[in-house]
Amino acid sequence: MSAGGGKKAIIAALTANAGIAVAKFIGAAITGSASMLAEGVHSVADTSNQGLLLLGQRKAEQEADALHPFGYGRNRYFYSFIVALVLFTIGSIYAVYEGIHKIQHPEELSTAIVAIVILVIAIGLETYSFRTAVKESRPLKGEVSWWRFIRTSRSPELPVVLLEDTGALIGLIFALAGVGLTMITGNPIWDGIGTLAIGLLLGVIAIILIIEMQSLLIGEGATAAEDKLIKENLVDGDRITRVIHVKTQYIGPEEILVAAKIAMTPGLEIDGIAAAIDAAEARVRGAVPAARLIYLEPDLYRTDPA
């Protein structure tokens, strides 16, 4: 994912969520709806999360220095992990608490039609944000499923925005159902049930994000397709006969570290070895542009895997 593409989706989500949050709080104040209030808090959390994602991208652009010789690319993983924690603590826990409270102590809604109108408008705005994220993600997703894309993407922002927007849309439907059923039945307990459903939904999404971002923070290797391309392009069949072993790691969403031991044809002069290594690095970077840092160790004599 290009930083620019991810930024477009983030800004679209931030703009939509900020406007939606204001509208939801106004609606909650007028109607007294717990699900509207929970959705307002959810939108505030989402707006803060977009800000954190933008901050992570800016921090990741810092130049490498003596303390961080491989750069600051993992800032994007760190801030995405914080986003998952914010979504869980502010969004999920608050909504679950408020939902349980309203189920135990139901309160009548006033002017519920106001909440309905605001929620319908919010669904339209969230749909715009979601469509933007989908459009930005399609070139990276390729032929894999959306779930596979979220699980395997090494770029954190678009999966985060996709899951947030999906959760927001489903949460709005829960809120709409809670308020609507309260209007139809006259029983305000449905508003509390809708709020609880929103909290549980946000909890599931937050846990998925926490697991994925924690894995990226620890350090994930190249994808299976990238690993295959790296191995194929290291070997030229002449001077480099095979790859003894290779280790890879994403040190940022668009930067892979490659370290490999390669078997070389015996009898090569030092300049031939250097030329072969340079050519191998060029082939790998041509096939996998993210492989920016490549360290190759030649092995002239061993013929068995090390």
C-alpha cells in the first residue's frame, strides 16, 4: 500500500466520523437513547483512531539514524496497535457497560424519530467512507478474499479502516434496530440490547486487530508469493547455484529485510563473486520492490543445506 493511498482512505474516514459523532451526540441528548450515545462514543473513538493512523504514517517517515539504523517504519504498526486498544477500551467496554445498565434500568426515549433520521444519515456517510477504503484496497487485495487480505496484509492502515468502517456500519444497523424496536414495541429495553450488541461487535473487531497488529509488531516475514520470488531470483543457474537458506522480515509496511546464504560455483574470483551478488540483489529488487535491504553470504564449498 502506498502511503498516499492509505492516507486518502484515512482522511475520508476521519471526516465522516467527526461529522457523525457530533450528530449522534446531539441525537442522544435529544432522545435519551443509550444506543445513540454508544454510537457517539464509537464515532469519537474512530475519529481519534484516524488521527493516530495519520500520526503513525508521519512518524514512520523519519530518516534512519544511529539509534534506529533500519528506520522508523514500524511506527505504523505501533500506532495501529494503539488504535485497536482504543477501539476496545473506549468503544467496546463503554458500550457493553452502557448496554447492560440500560437493560437493567430501561429509560423511555423521547423524539425517537430524530435518532432514526440521524442514524440513516450516518449510515450514508459511513458507506461513503467504507467505499473509499474498499476502492483503495482493491489493487492490493488482488484475487484473495477480503478476510485473507486483512489477515495477510503487511500494511496496517487499510485493514484497520476496513474493519472499523464495517463495524461502524453494522453498529449503526444495531442502533437503528434498537431504536426502531423501542418505537414499535414501546419497550425501551431494546435500546439497551442494541447498545450491548454494538459493544460486543466492537470487542470482536478490536481483538482481531490486536492479534494482527501484535504479529506485525513482533515482525512478520515476506508473504509466500514474495518468498518464492526472492528465492527464484537469487539463483542465476551459473554463478549462484542455489539458496542454502533465506530469512526475511518486514521492518516497515513497504520494506523487507532479506538475509540469505547462497551456494556459489567453486573457483570464482572475488570480483566474480561480487558481480554475482550485485546481479542477484538487482534481480530480487526488480521482482520484489519492497526488498530494499539485502544481505547475501556466499558459500563456495558446501553442497548440503546448512
